[in-house]
Amino acid sequence: MQYQGKIFGLGFHKTGTSSLASALRKLGYHTIHGDPRGSWSGADEGLTLTKLIDSGKFQLPTFGLFDAFVDNPYFSIWLKLVDIFPDAKFILTLRDDTAWIESCINYYAGRRVRPMRAWMFGTHADPASSREARNIWLDRYRQHNDAVQAYFSGDNERLLTLNLCEGDGWTRLCNFLRAPRPERPFPHANKLPAASSEEFK
């Protein structure tokens, strides 16, 4: 029987979170990706959710509205989620760190800084702004991935790691969720060419 509990994507942005969200929806899970306006009645690009988190309130209003949760602020509070939902499934999307930071630089350079990115990175919210910002993003990415994998070490029932850039897709995801494999190809959303970051090398 297909898994019916909560699912949390713990991968940083630009690791295939849009693709994972799309795949979970195709498997029938009511999924939220970040906090885009219009996704629920209180959605405001993370302002409300991050204020709740900062005040110590981790029982977020979205928990009763969705089955699956991808991207920020969920990956930022993953240890709290483990406590609140001990029977949940967790999915860590990964990609090579050099490819990841170049993708972030390509995507975020010059874009409006949304509330959750400012909440997470403060004055370094644009990874293309300086070598320091780039390194802070990389450090946090590596530390997060290492911490998640160390915590769940050997627990393949609760944590699935996916590297969509290396070909992971329906087989591993469906086996993890005990879900029938769709006949359609695995979704690959927001595919972008690698950015050049020569100025940081």
C-alpha cells in the first residue's frame, strides 16, 4: 500500500526541488513547494511561516493543509520536523556542490530577494554578490547535507537521497513510497545551463 503519511523534502533550492514537487503531485500527494502566494490562504512568500519559526512555534499552519512539503522553510527546520512527525518520510535531493553553486549564481544573480532567502542568508542572499556570499552558501549547503545524512545514517526507511542530475527518478522514489510507478517520464522542471563563476575561482 502506498505510503500515506507526511513527506518532507530536505534538499536545498536548486537541487531538483521543483522536479520532486511535481513528481510527488503526480503520485497523488497534495504538495507545497516553498510558500508561493496563492498556494494557501496565508501564503506570503514565507513571512508568516518564518515569523512563527523565529518565535518558537514550529507547528506551522500548512501542516494540516498538505501531504508533502518541499524547499524552504521546511528543510531549514528539519530536526524539528523529525520530532513533530516521527513517522514521516524525508527526501534529501543532492547535486554536485560546484554545479549547485553555479546554478544558484546563474538563477539568483540580480533577482529580487524574497523573504525566505533573506531569512536564511541575510546580507549574503545573492550568491553572485561576492566571494564571501558564494562561500557562505556553499558552506551551509555542505553542512546541511552532511548533518541530515549523519542523522539518518543507515535509516533507509525514513530517508531517501536522490540525485536527479545523476539519473535518479521514479524507481527509487516509488520504491521508497511504495507507490506504483507512473508510465510518464520523471518530471525535470527548471532545467538551467550551468553558470560561469570564473570571478569566484
